Amino acid sequence: LSRCGQSLERSPRAPTEPTMPACKISPSLLAADFANMASESKKVLDGGADWLHLDIMDGHFVPNLTFGPPVVQSLAKHTDGFLDCHLMVTDPSAYVGPLAAAGAHMFTFHVEAVKDDEELRAVCAEVRAAGMKVGVALKPGTSAEAVFALCDDSKTKPDMVLVMTVEPGFGGQKFQPEMMPKVRSLRQRYPDLDIQVDGGLAPATIDAAADAGANVIVAGSAVFGAPDPAAAIAALRRAVDQLSG
């Protein structure tokens, strides 16, 4: 007790509000020179990129066909970068083992590729058990509510939700600003979640994505096609940091 007879015990601190995770820039290797993927990766990592985004397409879930686990494994031998793999495939479960063995770090698959919530949870558990981080992706036509049940459960909450801002399958498409309410609703509901946006991100569109609450930015041609990739990466990061501060 104090001299005034009042307790000197400190009152419990109010719980701190969850904060938005740090900005991460993940240049998409879909816009890189495939014949020089290792040196292209080094260029953007040396220029300040946080992750390397690899678009894995099977020619079925989307019409385009890119690369698979063998290319990821080859790249992993030449970089220490975080391999952020976005799977646009009809059977994501079939890729879990091969990509884990190849050295992938993030395994993001589409909710549209699974038949129900039970399979969604099962694939997430499989990815986590294989030692990779779990990401779930939403096509433009899929609402944010499609992942609420998954994200609301602390046992199944993914590490990241990817909001596609173009239709998946091809690079170089126009950014769809009408996807931003989806990003905003996810950020408001899950303040500490990594929320990735992919498609048409560039200096002209980054402010809208950052203001909505995206913190993981995928950019292809805006980085690899820039005269100065390091400056392009810095500009994207600056926009996210300023609008999320």
C-alpha cells in the first residue's frame, strides 16, 4: 500500500491492437527473362525485393502453362530468396510434396480449385505439415466471405490471403480497382494478416491497393520492365509504408 492507503499495484495494460504486417514486395518472375531466371532473381533481390513470386499454371485451371516444381528446384539452388509460389492448378494437393521438396516457402492455392470447405482445410493442413507457409487465393469473381470461416479459426488461419486484381492466367493485364473493397474487408477483419494483391500493380495503381490494406505486392512488368528495378521496388514500398502508417 502507498502512504495514502492506495494499492501500488499497476493496473493491467490494455491489450495492444494487432498491427498490419510489414510491406513485402514480391516481383513476379512471369515477367522475367526465363532463360536467365537466376540472374533476374538476383537483380531484384539486390534491388530490395523481399520475395520472389512464381506463377505455377497447369494449362487446365487457367489456359496458360508456365513452369512447375523442377524449375522451382533449379532456382532454389541459385538463390536464398523466399520463394512465393502461386498455384493456378486444378489439383493443388498433388503439388504439395513436390514443391516442398523443391524448396518452396509459400504455397498459395485457389479456393476455387477445391470442392468444399473440408477440402480447403485439408489442403491447408497438408501444406503446413510439409513445412511451407499457407496462402489461399481468390479470383475476382470470388468474394472475401469465401475464406472467412477458414481465417476465423485460429487452428486453420492461413498465413496469407491473395486477392487477384486481374483474372489469373496471364501477366500484363489491367488492374481492377473494384477488387479493393474485398481487400479492405479482409484488412478490417484480420488486421495482422498478410494480404497480397496480384495483377496490374504499378506506380499508377499501388496507392489504391495500399490504401485498401494490401501489404504484399506482386508486380511483374512494373519491376522487370522498369529502367531501374530497384527504384521501382522502392516506389512500391514507399506507397505501402506511407498509406499504412
